[in-house]
Amino acid sequence: MVGHSMGGIIARAALAYLQDYSNQLGFYFSLSSPHLGYLNGVDLKIKAGLWFMRKTKKILSLDQLAMEDR
């Protein structure tokens, strides 16, 4: 399983639901996936857009990337 950017996060989250297929999955590989969140190293415009999206819609993955999921 290979994931890039947000796809790497989604693939990693899906691994918990794919236990029945573990004999068919060889490896997990992610490229440029923000596994530690997006708080550091993100442009101010992107931070503002993500803040707006998180305030207007309840999207769990954005809360997780902001490391504010509880």
C-alpha cells in the first residue's frame, strides 16, 4: 500500500480495518505524509485556509492534522 500526502494518512488509518487482508498486503509506504501534523512549516495562507475549513465544517482528519483531536 502506497500513499502520498493526505493519502498516506488515509491509508495508515485504513490499516486498522484491513486486518482480514493482512496476508495480501506486503508493506505500507507513505510519501510526504504529514504524520506529525501540519503545525510547523506551513505557509500562513494555508494555515488560514485550514483554520477556516475547520471552523465551517467538522472534518475529523483536519482536527487530527492540527493535533486537536481528543
